[in-house]
Amino acid sequence: MQVLSRRTLNAHNKMLDLRPTLSTALPAVKSLPECADFAKTVLPYLPQLYDLPQKIFDNINNLEALQNLYLSTNPLVTALGFSLFLTPVVFIVAEVNKNYSQVDRLWSLLPVIYNSHYALWAHLAGLPTQRLDHVMAVTILWGARLTFNYWRKGGYTVGSEDYRWNIVKDYAGPVVMFIFNIVFISLAQNVSIQASIFRARLKAWKDTC
């Protein structure tokens, strides 16, 4: 029994060692205006984004180090990094296929991913998660319904594209459409989807106060 208790304690201590102090990942906010203060809740953590890809690459084969990196990185920064990672992928696929509905296929999936990410981060960090879990559950149901409807209407059929993009392509021309794809379709849409889930992340901060 004593040996088992020690093993359990060691495993527990190891888990705690993987949980960095919240101050490295979350700001201390105690009111709604503070939650909405960009200079307090976002700006101080943007530098984490700059070296995040290199840190992931350096520890790609070290699961423990990746977990530590995940917990020590502001969850909004991780979500922002993921949206920026998707941007060139969506852009390249759209340009190769001349099909600009690539983000359309992700609209019902990305909110599920982002809200699940915030809930998972809170669970791993030992924060209150009831509200985030509820938001995640509702988002999963909402996303499943929209994804099914989009699939039912042929949205995931190879070559399918929103008819409005053809109108934009004919009006804009290839050069302007190329720029528009970079700035709006691939970048702005991906970032805006991520930003639309911002409230759930702010709520996670508020629950820690």
C-alpha cells in the first residue's frame, strides 16, 4: 500500500510539474472591462507566437515537452497560430484548384476545434471547466448539424464551389482575385473564425479569478 501511494504521489507530482504557473499563460483579470482590454489580455502574449513553430519542431518527438509547451502558451496564441497555419494551406489548395470554397468547408468544423481546444487547455491546467464544457458541447451539436447540412447539399463534393465566388472571379479578374484570396479568403476568414470564439477564452480567464 505504501509503495502504491508513493507511485501515485510521484505520478501526481509529475503531472503538477507539467503545469506551469498560470501567470505565464493567462493574465490576471477580475472584471469584464479587463477581459476586453487588448493591451492586458492579448498584446503581452503575442511574442509567444513568434517562436512557437520552432519550439514545436524542436520537441516534435517529445510528448511531455509538447504538453508543457501547450500549457505554458496562452491558449489564444495557440489558436491564432493554428489559424495562421491553416492560411497557406487553404490558399494553396484554392489556387491549385481555382476553387475558393475551401474555408466554406471549414466553417462548421473550426469552431468545434477551437472551443474543444479551450476546454482541453482548461482541463489540463486544472481550471474550472463547467461553462467551457457546456459551450463545447453546444458547439459540437451545432457544428454537427451544419456539417451534415453542408454535406447533404453537396458542399463536400469534389469540385463544388459557392456560386458567388464565380461572380467575384469574373468581376475581379485573376490578379485581384489572387490578392483577395491571400488577404480575405484565406487569412481574414481563418483569423475571424478563431476570433469569434474569443469570448469563451475570456470566460476561462474570468473563472480563474
